[in-house]
Amino acid sequence: MAQKKNSKTHNKRDGRPAPVEHKNGKRAEAGPGAADGGPRFSMFTWLVVVALLGVWSSVAVFYFDIVDYDRVLARAQEFRMNFSEVLQGKLAAYDTDGDGDFDVEDAKVLLEKTSKPEVETPTQRAPEPEEDGPGAEETSAPGSQDVESEIQAAVPLPPLDDSHFVPDDPTEPGQRYEEEPGSIDTTGVLVEENQPEETEGESGRYQTSSKLSQEAEAEKPPKAEPEPQTGSTRPTESRQAADGAAEKAAEEQKDKAKKKKPKLLNKIDKSIKSEIDAAERLRKKGNLDLALKAFDSLVQQHPLSPRARYGKAQVQDDLADKLRSNDLLQSAINTYGEAAELPDVTSDLLRAALKRRAERQQFLGRMRGSLATLQKLVNAFPDDVGLRNDLGVAHLLLGDNKGAKKVYEEVLAVAPSNGFAKVHYGFILKAENKIAESIPYLREGLESGEPGTDDGRFYFHLGDALQRVGDDSAYQWYERGHQRGHFASVWQRSLYNVEGLKAQPWWTPQETGYVDLVRMLERNWKTIRDEALAVMDRSRGRFLPEEENLREKGEWGQYTLWQQGKRVGNACQGVPKTCALMERFPEATGCKRGQIKFSVMQPGTHVWPHTGPTNCRLRMHLGLVIPAPGCRIRCTDQTREWEEGKVLIFDDSFEHEVWQDADSYRLIFIVDVWHPELSQYQRQTLSPI
């Protein structure tokens, strides 16, 4: 008994409940409430009960629609917007930069972190950071004239291809409208047309122009290029330094663009800023129909508001993109012009409206209209060298080299180190066959690294000019162009390419898959020759002189039957049998990036090293009249001679050169065919060259 009593006393001291006796003779600790006989539940049980009650309450609220969430959110949004407007109204007195609202820049001024910006007067034009606009517009043109190698000859920049309307999206991705309600888009990037599906060829010795070569670089060191006859040189430290300078210049340009905040609102615009912001918000969110109605209403109520009219033009621009409508885009062009013509338009809005108008006009192929718009810009901002450079490009796009030359001479007179003007001026000089004079301008322009100078055509023409004056540094510039991604290799310098195609200078009939065509040509070579000789005898005028500036000396004439996949006029009337033979081979007659023609070359002729414009074709030469010796052709580092009745096949996107040192004329039949790895879809959709 004493032992039992001591046990009870011990339990009381510990503060623990006395063990409870179960029917089976075992004991358990008594829980809370055991003393008074009430229910015994642990804390965990209560937590579970509370959690279940919360879950079922949420389900009930949602299922039975007890709370109108839409109404709650709408009230919250309304409160936020009203509060924002009230706050802006109270802080308008602290608007230090004149843009109609209180923002970070104003706060910096008030905190004396920066000096207060000067209020712009109508006579002061705020400078705008230079843009890459002309380079992008100018270099993306896919079209070119039909020539044996149009890219090599210094010709006016090709016009934009307006066969398919794909306007750009003027919105700038990554920028939320709410962060800067007063901002507008002043630039845009043209949406490039999607390339047809490209095939990947098997890699070979000369595989250079595809994803294959890019993927291989990640796995193993790049393979050294074959050494040219005239001497190839790898990139030098000075070239790497120039690349670094170019990147630095581009970064500085971006920094300038970030610092400058455009002033877009005049007094009328500031008085309706909240309405403009609301309409702009709709545009940014993609509610274009509502945005157009909002801006239309603003224009009707406030016809002298430049910002409202500019907003309407932007919405029309966006809708033209969405609906792929040339009519809507023309409406946008007109509205941009109206905004720029209004009185008291700010200089920044004037610049934005006219620049966008010029870009859209170029995109629609309205080159003369674009030129007139850019001339207005230059008149409004006469000290802006960048706008003058854009004007020069507009002249080039019209084929007006003389007008462009005058513009760039004016630019270089006031900005002698301007790289953009230099490289374009050098381009024009080379078009005038002033080879030696063009070299320093092209070289210094490329070395400047300024936006708009990193263009494959400029590397191409500088290297070509250096080759023609016997300067082996040409291959340094070809190598640099290759490293910059403009050329597939030092040898393969075509500019209109499809990636992934097998690339090698010389081909066999079996490799092309066009064995039947080769067999037909070689079996009927005498018939083809006799018809060509008959034309030479009775109407030599059909053989037109080569006008691509590819000859160093001599005479070279061509008689074209097909070009860009179409018959040339009545050319086949002179050689009906030849044309009848060719009609059976659509890989040749349907080749939109090639020609079928006779080529006659007189003794003493030398054709400069050059490359064709595209890797999408292979070129066949059928020997018809081949005097021996003295007629030879080099492609890369391999030189071959023609034979009468035999076909040579090479890829003319690789560098090739021709000598005619025989005693009489050389006559061959040239047949271009699609690259065998191009799909049928690609052959149908690739643009003509």
C-alpha cells in the first residue's frame, strides 16, 4: 500500500496525469479532460478539423458564387487608376522635364542627383541617338537583277522585295506600357519573310555554308580553309582590335539611346494625357479595334493633337501587320504624315512620325515617296548626320548613285570620320569603276565598326577591289567577312544562300543526279553548236557584251535563252532545236536563280576572280568551240580546261577565274540547274535571281 501511495504522490509532483487502467489490464496516460470524464482530443486532431473547415468554406464560396470576385477586382482596378490619376495631378507641379507627368527623371532633379534639363524651344532640336535603320533596310533586300554574278559588280543596292507584305510590329517587346505611359515606339524592325525549309547535305571537304559547320565548331576546332593561290592570311590582332572597337561603339550607342527620353507631348496633348494613355494602353495590350476607336475619337475631338494622330497611325500600322493589309498600311503612312504636319508638334514626335513613315514607304516599295519624306526630315534636322546617311541610302535604293554620292560628300565634309558615309561612298566609287579610290573609304568605313557598316557587300567589294589592284590582303578581308558570318568561307562568298546545302567547287554528273541532262547535252552538242554558229553568222547582235564589270580586258558576249526560270522574248526562234531539247529538263528551264545561255569569248580576255550570287544553283559548261591551248577556268585552287562535246560542272558560288589566251574565239553553252539538295517546295518559293 505504501508503494502505491508513493506512486500517486510522485505523479502529482511531476504534473502528469495518472495512468488509466484499461479492461485488458494495460495502463495508458490520461489526456486532458480525463479528470472530469470529458472527451480526449490531441492538438493534431484540432488542426485537421480547422483545415477541413477552411477547405470546405472556400469550396462553398466558389461553388455558390457567394463573393463576386469580378466586381472586387474591378473596384480594386478602378481605385488604383483613380489614385494614380489623382497622384499624378498632385505631383504635376513637380514635372521638371516637361513631359506632362512626374517620373523618375523628375525625382532625380528634385533630389539634386542631376541637373534640371533645359526646356526645349521650337528652334532647338533635341538630338536623337543614331539607329541601325538604313543598314537593316538596305541589306535585307532579297531581290537582285539577273546577271552571271550580280553581287560582284559594284551596282546600286538592290530594291526591297515587296511581293509579300509583312510589315513590322512597331511595339518594342520586353517593355511594359505601365512603366512609362508617355513613351511611344519610334523604331521598328522589319519582319523577315520565313525561309523555306532547308535541307542538310552531307559534310564534305568544302562543306562551309550550313548548320553542319556551325555544329561542328562546338565539337572540334575549326578546320583551316584551303589556301588561295594568291595567298590567304588568317585574321590579325589588328582585326580583333577593330572588332572590339566596333562592339564598344555599339554599346556607347545603346547607352546614349537609354539616356535620352523623347519629349512627345505639346500643350494640347498634355491636357488630354489621361485619355491618350488609356488609348495607348489598349494598343499595347493588343485591343486594336478598341484602340483605333479611342484614338479616332480623340482626333475628332482634338484635331490639333499630334500625339493622338500619331497614336492612330500606330494602331493602323499594327492592324496592317495583323491583317496583312497594304491598304491599312497606306492609311498608316498617310496618318503619320498628318501628325507631322500639325502645328506645334514637338521635335521628337516630328522625327518619330517621319522616320516611321519613310520606313513604311520603303517597305511598300514607295521609294520616291520615302525619299521625299527623308528629305523633309533632313530639312527639319539639318545637323543630323544620321538622317543624311538615311537619305543617301534612299537614293541608292532608287538607283540614283549620283544623288547618293552628293549626299555622302556633304556628310563627309562635316563629319570626315563617319564610317557609315565612308563605306557607302566607297561602294559608289567602285560602282564607277574607280577601284583604287574606293579602297580607303571601304576599308576605313569597315574598320570604324559603326552601325550599318557590317554588311557582306562591303567586305565583298573591298576584297574584290584589292584583288584587282594585286593586293593579297583581299583574303584577310574575305576571312574577316567569313568570321563575321557574311560568307560561308573565304572561297564561297555568295550572299543569297540556303543553309545546309552540300558545298564543293567541282561536281560529277553522278553527284548532281542530273545524269540524263548531261547525257543529252553531250549527245547533241554538235546540233547545239551549229545553231549557235548560225546565229553568230547572221545576227551577231544577239550576243550582248558582258556588262557586269567582270573583265580585266578582252571581249565577252552572251546570248541568253532562259533567265529566272522564264524564256527570254523570242530568243528561242534563233535556236529552236536547242530549246526543244532543253524543254524536257525543268531542273534547268525552271531554275529561277540561273540562266541558260551561249557564251563567246575572244582571244586575250581575262575575267577577274569572282563568285556568283547564290549557292542554290550549279553551273554546267558544255564545250562547243574550244581552241587549244589557252582556254582554262579556275574554281578555288583547281584549274581545268574545256573539251568540245564534254560538260564541266562547278558551283559558281565559289571563287572562279577565266583566261582566254588562245588564237581564236571560245564558244560554250551554259546551263544552270537547281542545287540537287533543294526540295521541290524550296524551288517553287525561293525568290528569283
